[in-house]
Amino acid sequence: MPRTDRVSDEPRTEESHGPIGLLHRIRANPSGRVALKVGIGVVGGLVVALGVVLIPFPGPGWAIVILGLAILALEFAWAQHVLEFTKRHVQSWTHWATRQSLPVRLLIGALGMVFVAAILWVSVKLSFGVDLAALAWGWLGGS
């Protein structure tokens, strides 16, 4: 006789093992379904909020936002749609950029570096009151 889950009398399958199986077992209980939705919403929302706060700073701000969307997509259809939209556009941008000539890719990289440097300069200036550009100019022998 096949083993059965505690939640239902249906035979266990591969899908009932691991994280996916755990989610299915939690969703099988009405109160578990609500708790899972609330928990996923809170954790995913906090991760997205952290990512949004980190976007202006150099680092993985956008990656953290996407991770938060992936967490939210476990329970919310709208988050799944936003995540798919984001994946599509990032992939199309990446494919476009890789089809460009080397000088164009170097220009894209240089513009990206200038953007990150500007964000870093503004962040340090506003956070610590240190003007990195003036400091660097002084080190280079400027007046």
C-alpha cells in the first residue's frame, strides 16, 4: 500500500517531497494557506523594500528587488507577471547589447561606470559630507 500524506489520503509523489511539497502541504490547510500568503507577503515585501533602498547605491539593489519579486511570486500572480516582464526585458537588453560592435559595448560599459561613479559620489557626499571628486583632484596634484 502506498504511503499517504498526513494532510490528504492521496498517495505521495515526488512533488510532495522537498520545498514544493512543503508548500503544497501548507496550502492544503485553510489556515496554513492564509499564514503562508501573509508570511510570503511580509518577507517578499521586506526584501523588495531593502532592494529599493539599495538601488541608488553601488551594489546589488536591483538584484535584491528581483529576488523579492521571486519570493512574492510564490504566492501572488501579479508578482509572477512583473517578474516575467522583468526577465523578458533584461534578456532582450542583454541580447541587444551582445549583438553590438565592440566600440558600442565599450561605450555602454563606460557609461555604466560613469553612472555608478556618480551615484557613489552623490551617496558619499550626502551620507558623509566627503567630496570624493575634490579629494581625488587634490591627490592628482590639482589645486
